[in-house]
Amino acid sequence: MRIDKLLFFLRFAKSRTLAQVWAESGHIRVNSRRVEKASLSIAIGDVITLPKGDAVVTFKLMSMPVRRGPACEAGLCYQLMD
């Protein structure tokens, strides 16, 4: 799954277009490597770090979402890291 689609499905981004802008800005990291393309493929077990407001969110992808569902459904797909 593409990083932009994943961030949209997991409800981190309000739109897929916004997720594409975030990915291409270079502020997101996957497994400590900088993301520069919205088309980057993501796999289960990847650790994703992204800025969210004044904080930094780091999470591990536990399962692939199949749709943009409710927040409780999206929350089951990842585990927040400290």
C-alpha cells in the first residue's frame, strides 16, 4: 500500500491529497529513512514517524487497513511507539 493512502486510511490525514503533500515534503520517515515520494510502498512491521502539530508521532504498522473506516477500526491497524 502507498504511504499516502495508508495515512489517509489510518485517519492521520484528512485527505489523500494532504497525505501526498506530507510525503513529498520529506518530513515523514519509514524505518528511519526519509520519504520523498507519495508512492512509497509500506509493509506490515514498518515503523513510521511523522510530525503532527507540535508533536512527533511514531507508530508500527500491525495490519493493513482495507478502507477508511471509523477511528476505532483504524486504531487496530497500528501500535503507537514511545
